[in-house]
Amino acid sequence: MLPDLSTSLTARLRGAFQNAGYDADGVVDVLGPQAHAALGRGEPEAARRATADAGELGTLVRLFLLGDAEEPAAVRKALDGLDLDEAVGAQVLVRDGDRVRAGLDIRPYGDDEGSWWVIADLDSEQRGGPVPADHVLGVGHASISLARATSRRPVETLLDLGTGCGVQALHASRHARKITATDVSERALRLAQGTFRLNDIDVELRQGEWFAPLRNRKFDQVVCNPPFVVGPPRVDYVYRDSGLGGDDASALVVRQLPSFLSEGGIGQLLASWLHRRGEDWADRVSSWLPRNVDAWFVQRDVADPTLYVGTWLRDAGVDPRSEEGRAKASAWLDWFAEQDVEGIGFGFVTLRRTDAAHPEVVCEDLRHAYDDPLGPESAAWLDRVEWLRTHDNDALLATRFTVPETVLLEEVSAPAEDGWASVVRRLHRTDGPGWQHELDETAARLLAGFRGALPLEDLITLLAYANDLSAEDLAHAALPVVRELVRHGMVVPA
């Protein structure tokens, strides 16, 4: 039986939540920083104490965030007189003796511009055991990561492929005029519909596998958090398993997504890929691409197969030490061994449909820590790729460049007979993904002239003259370096 989250019910819930202050800021304020942090670690007692005298807001926090059973009268008051039998019938609440508990996970979730509410299924901790096969995941690390990696430039049409509980579509409502959301799971679409109604957001919903419900449709932007877990071709949990073997789910989306983009449209997704013995991961993911697509693959992590299996078993509430857990782990690890899998890569993919004769395809390992969200950078990366495409070497030589203030030159020296000898010169971008490039002394001197006053060709001529070098040879060596630095935003046209 599916939840019945009608327009009238969600409107009354929205009003009750607003009256009680049950939003992202309100929850932080009532809990305080320490109790809020403890709750994030799965330690609810400090939050329970903090809400003891917090009235209706305290009741809602205990009910929906802590999973406590509450007195019906207190819940009725917190929900602004909503009929509890109706709420139970809609699966928002469940009876627990003479008390009531949350039947669904309904929690505030926000960004820098404001707060929403997200409706999902109770997780394994709240359920007290493994989740069912049709479990609809709430806001998790993966969905937050994709939201932070997504470009937010205004678009007319956006597709959220595999919407789940609707998190990506909520974010899309900030910058897209028309939003379409799909999912193979009827339950997911029912909960996503509740999420959109609760937040008074208009989203077109379609059910079906992958791109099947979208024939002959084009979108300015597509976002996708697919069931990217890799392993044997089976479906234990719809939210994470595609039924396709290995990394075929990620490959399918990368291959098919560009055909649903308008010219110049952008697709952004989370993906996983196998690291197989004797195979380069970049070659593997590049082979998925159709023609006429700019692509940026960013690898954020590579997991050991054993750690990977244990993590995903626990995610579903399965104890790896149990008989069920051991059987699933054994089959999973056997499959990895048969496929020569040494690791599982995870990261972000940005695609742009283009009619360029030579699309740009870049695979980068960005496993180091950086704080800035990747979304603005992904849009800027595509801008820089397009700029480079329209500027041949002659145009590049005629360009005046500057070095942004966020880019630093780090030099490491070692003791030598005559004082200090330079060991390495490293250009470091301190914002965005924190790219680094090692430079030789000549390149460092060339960049010192990037003040926006002289074109690159003149700087090369002057440097060649000062160092008794061939200007032609120096230009031949400098142009690829400058192109790479432009692509990474470490030098910019003046």
C-alpha cells in the first residue's frame, strides 16, 4: 500500500510546520550546535533533552528526527489539529500502543536561500532492522554531493532522472523554470510527489526505466543520481541497484543522456566505475561517451572492494556478521575477484552536447580535500573549454593574461653548497578544486609577466631574448602549458 499524500494533507502539514518553526534553521536553533552535531552522529539523547521544553517544535523534532513515540494530544497540537486517523491512513504516522510514531521520514533540508521539507522512508536505524527492497532513501551524502556539484545557471527545462525522494528537483527549483522528474519506482514517485506538494513546487512526474518515459524530449539540463552501486547483476534495493552488472548503470546514463540534451545542454551525474587489473580507469569511462560531447570526469574516491561491500551492507541495515550479510558479501566479493576488480572509483561527470569537431574529454583524479562546491566550477570549466576551442594558437599568442589572486606560486628549496637550490616550483589554485601544476624556472618567469599589459607573444619574445633562447621553441613549449592553466582557471584572459 502506497502513502496517500494528498494536496490538502500536505498543505495542512506545511502550515503546521511553518507555525511551529520546523525548518532547517528552527531545528538548529532549538537543539543548539552540540546537540545538533550529536544527532548527526546518531546520538539522539542530547537532542531529546534539548527539546523537552520546546513545545510544538520539540514534539515535531522528537517525532520525525528522533523516531520517538509521542502522546497523541501533543502530536495533534503540533500538527495544528490535523486528524490523526487521516495522518495514519496516509502513513505519515503509525500507532504504537496508546502513542504515535512517524510512519515516514519528514525532515527539514535547506540551502543558502532557504529551507524545504523532504519526505522519504524511515532508515534502518529508525526501523530497527534492514530496509525493504522498495525503500526510498532520504537526503544522503551522495545526493548532497551531487547538489553541490551541479551548475545553478538559469535554464528553461531540467530533467531529474531517478528523482528518488526529490532532492535534486528541489534544488533545481531555484534555477529551472520547468522541471520533469522520473523514477522506475512507483513508491519513490509517490513520496517525491508528496515532497513537491509539501513545498508547493510544480514538477512533472513520469514513471519508467531510465530514459524510456522521455522519448523525443530535449532538456537544457539533466541531473541524475542513478543506482550506481557496482557488483553482480541483481536488485536487492531499488534505490541503489540497477540490475545491470558492474558499472553498466553509469555507462548507460553516460551513453544515453546526451541525446536528451538540447544543443549546448548540460548533463551532470554521480557515477561509479571499475578499476580492473591492467586497465586505466580513464580509458574505461571515456569509452562510454557518444560523439559530439564535451566531458569532464572527476574521480573523488577509489574504494577497496572489501570496504565497499561492507559499507553498502551496513547502509541497508544488514549486519555483515549475520548469515545474510556473510552470504551477500561472499557472492559480491567472488564477483569482484572474477572480474579482476582492484577498486571502485566514484565521482562526478559533467557532459555538454556540442557540435564541435573535436570535443574536449578530460578525466581527472581530484581525491585531495577541497571545500568549495564543484557546481560553479563545472560551469566555469565548460566556459573555459569553449573559450580555448575558439582560440587557436595565434589567438592565444595575441591574448593578454593575468593570474588570479587566488593562485599562488609555492617554491621548495633544499640546502646546497651556495645556499639554497630550488627543488620544485608549484602553482597552486587556492579556491575551487585546488589544482596544482609544477613549473620549471622558465615557465615561472613567463607567468610573472602575466599582468594584463602585454600579449603572450611579446612576453615570450622578451623572455627568449633575456635568456638567449629561441622564441619559436619557447612558444612551442609554452602554448600547451598555458592552455592547461587556462582550462584550470589558473590564468585568465585580461
